[in-house]
Amino acid sequence: NVSLSINGIQYEVPSNLTVLEAARTVGIDIPTLCFLKDINEVGACRVCVVEVEGARALQASCVLPVRDGMVVNTNNTRVRKARKNTVELLLANHNRECTTCVRSKNCELQSLSEELSIRTIPFEGEKRIPSFDDLSPSIVRDSSKCILCGRCVSACKNVQGIGILEFLNRGFKTTVGPAFEMSMRDVPCIYCGQCMVTCPVGALTEKSAIHKVWEVLEDKSKHVIVQSAPAVRAALGEEFGYPIGTNVTGKLATALRRLGFAKIFDTNWAADVTIMEEGTELLDRIQNGGVLPMITSCSPGWVRYIEFQYPELLPHLSTCKSPQNMFGALAKSYYAEKHGIDPKDIVVVSVMPCTSKKSEIVRPELEVDGNRDVDISITTRELALMIKEARLEFDKLEDGTFDPFMGNYTGAGLIFGATGGVMEAAIRTVADVLTGEDLENVDYTAVRGVEGIKEATINVAGMDIKVAVAHNTTNAGILLEKIKNGEADYHFIEVMACPGGCVNGGGQPIQPANVRNVIDIRAERAKALYSEDASKEVRKSHKNPEIKKLYDEYLGKPNSHKAHELLHTHFVA
Ligand code: HC0
Ligand code: SF4
């Protein structure tokens, strides 16, 4: 421990803290802007400055280690003035059209200027020439809102190991974007959106498709059905003031119904289908000398990553489409036939925690007979906006349920939304298939949690199945290097592009840095899924009665000819 004085009071604090953290332990909240724990610790924006006795200049507290005998002042006129000046300078240069910004009321610059009582901008800065890019299917970049905090640059480089975004130009002309200010469409961006959820302002946002959903909902000639991804229910509540980690499955179903969808279905159901297809593919590859390790192919950001960075390893990807697209393909075939609806009249909307899903749905190889599997994909955030536009009082909605036929799901389908979930779901089924039993233990905790790479060897029916799980593309890259060097003797690998898996996807509610710095939102949201899983009567995909019916009535068996036509694809570089 060290002893230091903060604002005239002596405190004992652990010696490994920064001044920012030390102040927080004694109930003093120093404002920050560029600081994002473990991701962007650069001390660049100078909003967190404090006065330290003996130092002439004010110090950035986010990168300043505590010292014994230190005398710190976090709140005097000099400090307050400096912080205010810094934010005023940012605002002078900022596109302040807050009323029409999608981040209004969830903007860290806006909150800061309110907390620092900024009422006027004393100088009108010369404005940079802004650049605007909405050519990609997923991301909109508006440099007029950018405050050069560098959080997106660090998220892309340090978390995802990619480095699409960088500081460009110098001095007054400095901006952030892809090299040469190319469009996000034309660079190897995987559309994971981790830059968006770390952006404190409205400089990086999803490409909204809300207007398209409203339009089809009002088109009487269309039969509009919706599927909601596993991770949506783990985070949607945050947009309505619920604590992080609250599961809102029931209210989600009711909200979707009230918005006017003809049927409320669930991507979890299709996740159960995926387990049938992927589990069968895995056993086939193991038993018949196929390419191993087999790697999951359901996270579209991850698929883009391997396509761009390691195209020679594409044969390792499972040929399964993602649950999102399996759902769409079955909606326009199985569901359409059973209900006598022309697939051309069916519109499939997906609600996803993901911005990359917007690009997955337009992949040409995922069409069946010229029909797109999924027509419109919106994020959890966009769904929240629709609920607000419709002026539904979310907290007052009764708990509803998803519709039968493609809406009943097992605990296995549900946990897809957290890193390790696809693996655990697959093992639950593969273990039963190999032993021919209905195994009681379904909790494979070795593959749960937020550790970057998890490994496990599972012994079933005398066979050792070696698995690995990676989340975020830096960790995925480490496993791919191992495969390349012949050092990976795994049978099966799960990869999710986002840190923590889909619960922390680029389309999820955005939590400000002061929350992210102290709460592991990945772990909290995952808990919401694992607790619903534990409460489910059926927790294995192959035990889902609706899935049994699907195979009995329609597909035959997993990996059948028909299943291949609808549910599998090929990834080519
Ligand atoms: Fe996921 Fe999915 S689990 S990628 O993270 O596999 O987005 O939630 O919908 O498709 O099911 C996202 C989440 C999905 C898909 C499923 C998979
Ligand atoms: Fe980087 Fe992902 Fe953002 Fe693309 S979407 S710039 S890959 S963080």
C-alpha cells in the first residue's frame, strides 16, 4: 500500500493503482474521455487531469501511478478550468447537431459537457473538412463527429488485431479512418463493430435498416416474420434502464409482437438446427478423414477475418451456414410450404447483436433459388429504437413467448450467444450420439468464461475429443497460426469475432467507458444466458421436439441432400 493525499485528506491505497483508480476507491470520480481500460490507456485527451504537488504541469490521472507521499488535487479552479477548456476546444470543432444524432443521450462528450457545466462555446473553431462514408453494408463513419480519442483505433488494433482504423494526416487536419480515407467497404474490415461500441460519440454508427422494417410491416402483401438472436435478450433491457445482465426474453417476445410481425420466431431454434448439422459434420470429418480441426462458421465477422487473413485455411471452416441464415432458408422453404405461403411474399427480419450480420445477409452464395435467406437485419440497438418510436412502455410489457414451429428452443441454442456456447451445445449432442445415452451432465464449464483461448479434452465413449474456443480475432489468429504450423491437434474449434462472443457484439447497447472500466459486461450478459439455460427443461438441441419434427417431416436426417441444399454453403477465397 501507499499513502497519499487527495484533496487534503490522507488515504491508504494499493500501490498498483493509477491516480484515477485510487480516487475512485475513495469515491471521487475523475472524468475521462479517451481512457478505456485495457484497450486505450494513452492519456491523450487530458480530460482526466489532476494537480500533483511538485509537478508544474497538470497530469493525466489515467496513466499516472500512485506514489507514497503524493499530494493530489482533483478539484480546484485550475483543474476544473483545464478540463473545461479541453472539452470546449473539442466542442468548437465538433458537429454539434446533437438533436439528430443517433448517440444523443448516450454520448460521452455530451455528458461531459453537461457535467462540466459548459454553457457556451467561447470560440468558434475552424471546422475540419468532414468525410462521410456509408458505402459498407454495416458501418457509417462520420468524421465531423470524431474527437480523435483513439478508442476505435485501439479496439481494432489491440483487441481485434486488425488495424483498419488509424490516425491520418497531421495537426489540424488529423482525422481517423482507414488508410487514404478509403471506404470501410473497400478495406479488409470485418464489420465486427467493436470500433462502434467503443466510440464515445456518433462518429461510428451502424447502417440503420429501421426504415426498411417499418416499410415492410405496413405492406399488406408481405408476410413479415422475425427471428431474434440468442444474445439480444441478454442486453436489450439495458436500453430501457435495466441492469446489465438482465434477461428480458419475455418482454422481447411481446415487444416484437406489438411491433406487428406476423410470427415471432427465434434464432435459438435455428441454433439447435445448426448443432444437428455441425455435430454430424464433425463426426463425419473425424470418422472419415475430413479436414480437421473443423472450425465454426457462424460468426460473420470471423468468416470475413479468415477470408481476408488466412484464405488457405478456409477448408477448416464448417460448411454450415450460420443459424441466422439457416433460419431464413428454412423460413422460405419449410415454413412457406407448411403454411402455403409463396416464399417471395415472406420477408425475414433478423434482430442481431451484430453489425456484421448486415453484410452476411447480402452474401450472394447464401441465396437459395434467387431468394435471400434473410431480407433485413437490424441490431439490438435498432430494435430498441423501434420500440421507442412505437412508444411501447417496455417495462410495462407482460412476458410473452415466441411462436411455435420455429420458436421453441433448448438451452443449447440459447448459450450460442456467449463465447464457448456453441462448443458446449455441440458437445451436449455429440456426447449423446457417441454414447447412445441421454447423459445427465450437460454443464461443460471448461469452455465457459472470458479467458481468451480455452482448451479442453472431452472423453466420450472411449474417444478423446480435443476442442478449443477463441473469442476476438486476435485470439482466433493465434489458433490459426498454430494450425498453419501443424501444432493444433484439435478436432473442433469455436471462434466468435467479438470479445466475449455475441453478447458483446458490435450491435449491442453501448455502455460508456465509466461503466465498461469497472464492469465486465461480457461476463454479466453471459450470465443472463446461462441462467436461462439452467432453467430450461430441454437443454440439448437433438431433444428439441420441433427439431425432431423438422427432420422427420422435411429434411430427413442431418447432412441429407436437402439439408445440404438449404443449410450448407462453401467458403471460397
Ligand atoms: Fe450470434 Fe449466432 S450466436 S452468431 O453470436 O452461431 O450475431 O446472439 O445469432 O447466426 O444462433 C450473433 C448471437 C447469432 C448466428 C446464433 C451463431
Ligand atoms: Fe476494425 Fe471491426 Fe471496426 Fe472494422 S468493424 S474497423 S474490423 S473494429
